[in-house]
Amino acid sequence: MKNQKKLIILTGPSGVGKGTVVKEILCKEKNFWLSISATTREPREGEKDGENYYFLNQEKFKEMIEQNLFLEWAQFAGNYYGTPLSSVNEKIKKGFTVLLEIEVEGARQIKNKFPNSQSIFLLPPDKEELERRIRNRGTEKEEAIKKRLSRANYEISASNEFDFALTNHNVDETAKKIIKLIKT
Ligand SMILES: Nc1nc2c(ncn2[C@@H]2O[C@H](COP(=O)(O)OP(=O)(O)O)[C@@H](O)[C@H]2O)c(=O)[nH]1
Ligand SMILES: Nc1ncnc2c1ncn2[C@@H]1O[C@H](COP(=O)(O)OP(=O)(O)O)[C@@H](O)[C@H]1O
């Protein structure tokens, strides 16, 4: 992968608004492409295989790890998540700016492998707002919410490891700021 500047990492705690902001960015920028990750977590209502994620069982996920088919992978809140290598390579070759919406461990792996990639950490306005956003989203059971919130402290404390840290107050403004960072 030569043009690593076209590889953008968007990270930050669960519920901060990564997915929402990425959607807004993709609406505004037609030359950007969001990598579709593989995961062992159960699909949420309305999520489609091959669209939101590739939903795999653990056996298949581990097989892919052994075959070196992931650019990075990590465990998060009891499940595996990973970025499939081949589609990212293909899109970069075609000239797309590739976005990876991933948690902190995977973000570190990408930073180490591709020093020219750009990394952006999204922060919540405060902890109470983060919890409100996760709860109001209404997609998780209490146990999964607790796991995500307890992980959030650790993730937020890693925010200074990344190239930029932005507070996600407003979706449209955050999307615009990220596009500007990527393009300058
Ligand atoms: N390392 C890594 N993390 C991922 C990947 N795909 C998604 N994630 C992250 O895994 C975490 C959990 O994702 P998800 O279960 O969809 O929950 P949500 O963040 O609460 O919407 C989030 O921080 C995602 O950004 C991936 O391919 N690799
Ligand atoms: N700037 C914002 N202000 C208020 N609510 C937001 C904002 N960004 C995202 N949200 C809401 O917060 C919840 C979590 O957002 P989501 O994009 O799923 O987060 P993540 O992908 O980081 O887990 C969603 O219900 C979303 O609509």
C-alpha cells in the first residue's frame, strides 16, 4: 500500500458518534470509502451482512486471522473485530480515500504499520453525554452498555496518541472539520 496518506483512522469510545459522523462525511465526499469490518458480534436490528459488517462466527474469524487476511484486528467488549485487507488495498489502488472506523487497539496497529496514515480521535463533550448517547441509541442490552462505558475511560485516556482529537458536539460541524483535516 503506497499511498498511505489516503488511509484515515477514525477512533474514539463507543457512542461518541463515529458511525454517525462517518455517514455524514460519506454523504459529502464521493471519493471517500468506508471499510466494512468483520465481526463476531450479533447483528443489531436492521443491520445487514456485507453492508454494516461481515458477520462471522469465531471459527471463521480465527481462520481469517491465521490466513493473514486482516490489516488489523482486536477484541472489544467480548467480540472480535477486524479490517479485511483485500478490499482496503483495492480501494486505495483505485484512488479512494479509505476510512477505517475502529477501536483504539486496532488504530494503534494501523498507525504502527502505516506511519503516513492519518488518525483522528473523537471525544464526547463529557462522560454523561457519552452515556446518554449510548443509552439513547437503544441498540445495546445493559451488559453491553456497561462493557462499552467501562472501556471508554481507557480509550479516552489514549486520545493523545493520535494525530488529532476533536470533540463531537455537532455532527455536521465535526464532519466538516474532519474533511478539512483530511484534505489539508
Ligand atoms: N479494531 C477494530 N475495531 C473495529 C472494527 N470495526 C469496528 N470496530 C470498533 O469496535 C467497536 C464496537 O463496534 P460496535 O459493536 O459496532 O459498537 P458501537 O461502537 O457501540 O456502535 C467500535 O469502537 C468500532 O469502531 C475493526 O475492523 N477493527
Ligand atoms: N454530535 C452529536 N450530538 C448528539 N447525538 C449524537 C451526536 N453524534 C452522534 N449522536 C448520537 O449518539 C448515538 C451514538 O452514535 P454512533 O454514531 O452510533 O456512535 P459510535 O459509532 O461512536 O458508537 C447515536 O444515537 C447518534 O445518533
